[in-house]
Amino acid sequence: MNEQFYNSIINSTAHRPIRDLLSGQVLGNPELLPDLLHIAFDTKDKSHHKACWILELVMEAKIEWLIPHLDAFCDTLAKYRDESAIRPISKICLFAVTKQQKEPFLSPTHSEQITEACFDWLIDPDGKVAAKAYSMRTLYLLGKKEDWIYPELQRILSEDSVKHTAAYKGATKDILRRIAL
């Protein structure tokens, strides 16, 4: 573990320039990726959510770097409890599934694990809107290949829409419209 990099992560904040700086370090030095993943996947580390913020930006630029780590990534999905980690992780799931739409990227097991995690995040009554929005978009894409997803997604979105904010309702309306097409 690169101690200097670890200390940079634990001392970081959510401010975009700081996240850009640290993700730029990883993009410029790919040998730091295993350290970043180790911290992000260690849900017992009190700073794992900070690593997830940085990982999101790295994966947005280089989602293919996740390929050798997909097993560990997908195996960790169900362990995330911190909303500050779930939001970026749910976005990484969206990146991965979007990549899968263009070329083989995820195994059937990975797709199942992502589907399960996204449904869990979507129905979590205490979950934040951003993670729910990424989850519903991810499930929409997964539903293009799995027939059972759309009916379940429609049911959840229709029932839960009245309980949430205008942002959630807007995302719900968009996904339900897309499913209906």
C-alpha cells in the first residue's frame, strides 16, 4: 500500500478539485489502482467512501480497468451501507452496464450481482435519490436483456414515486416512459 496515497485519500474532501487531483494521480499512475480498489472495497475502512468518490472518476474515464477486478467489485456491492459510498458505486455500476451494452464486459454472475444491488438500493427507504436514480437507470439497461426486470422495476417505481422528491419523480417518469416505448 502506498502510504502517501492512502493518506491523501483519508485527508481528502468531497470537493471536486480534490477528487480530480487524486483521480488524476491514479489515471497517470495505474499502479495506484490496486491501492485505491483495496480502500474502496474495504467497507470497514472509515475512509472507504472517499476512495469510492475517486474510483468513480477513474472508472468514468477508464471503465475497462475494472475488468480484472470485477469479481471483487461485484462481491463487495452488497456490503456497502454508507450512502457516501453507494452513490459513486451505483454510478460505476451504470458505467459497467453501459459498457456491456456496447461489447461483452460483464459475466452473467456480475450482471446478477449488479441487478440485485441496484434493486436493494432502489427499495431502501433511507437511500438517497442520486443512488436510486443511478440504480433505476442501470436496471433499465439490464432490463433490455432480462425480461423479468421491467415489470418489477415498473411496479417499484410506480409505488414509490409518490413517496419521493421531485428529482426522484422526474427520473421515475423518464424510466417509465422509456420502458413503455
